[in-house]
Amino acid sequence: MLDAEVHQTEVDGVPVYWVDDPGSLTAGLVLGMGVVDETFRTAGVGHVVEHLALARMGRTHLDFSGTHRLLETEFSATGPVDQVVDFLLRVCEGLADPPLDRFDLETGVIAAESSRATSPADAVLLALQHTRPDRDS
């Protein structure tokens, strides 16, 4: 797959890249909006939007996820072509018209997610920040 040719086109002004590969389709929608784009007052809004956009999926056997990161928000899925295309359509619909009646439910889910342990990478960075020799003890 490393030698595969990457194709590019544009759909409704959005750049689309793909590699011809038999079998399941893996596709993603990457938005150039992440944690760095939030202010103190809007912190967490992007994560809620990610959850609300995925709320339209309902029950499915499709392997999919959404991730709100530092620099971007990504929605991805792997499975049969028709199901992956439907996933991308539902995500776009969820972004255009989020189901706001699920707001309280999704913020509760996010609160539960936030109670998990810090990721190893973040833990190292925090440890380095608090153990620097130039910091006052």
C-alpha cells in the first residue's frame, strides 16, 4: 500500500483524497477546528459538537469514531462502501443541524470521559512542566 497512488478530487469545495484498495472502505472527515480554536469561555464546545454530530448514527455495526484534538476534529469510519458513505452524510447533517435535545446527555458523557486518567503523553508533559529546574519549588 505504500506504493499506492493517492488520488485527489473536490466535492462541494472540499478536497477529497483516496487510494484504490479492494475490500472495506476507510474514510474520514477532518475539520480544521480543534481545542486551540476555543477560548476560555467556549472551551469544550468542539467536543460537544463532535458528540452531537455522531448522535445521528444510532445503532450500527460500522466501525466509526469521532475525535476532537488540539488542532482538528476528525470523524472516521471503516466498513462497506454504502455504510461509510451514509456515515459521512449523517455526520455532515449532524454538523449542519445538531440534535440539541441531546445536549445534556452528551455533556454528561463528556464529563464521564474527562474523569479518565490523563494520557501518557500528557502526563509526561505535565511532569516535565512541574519538575523543571528553573521552577521555584
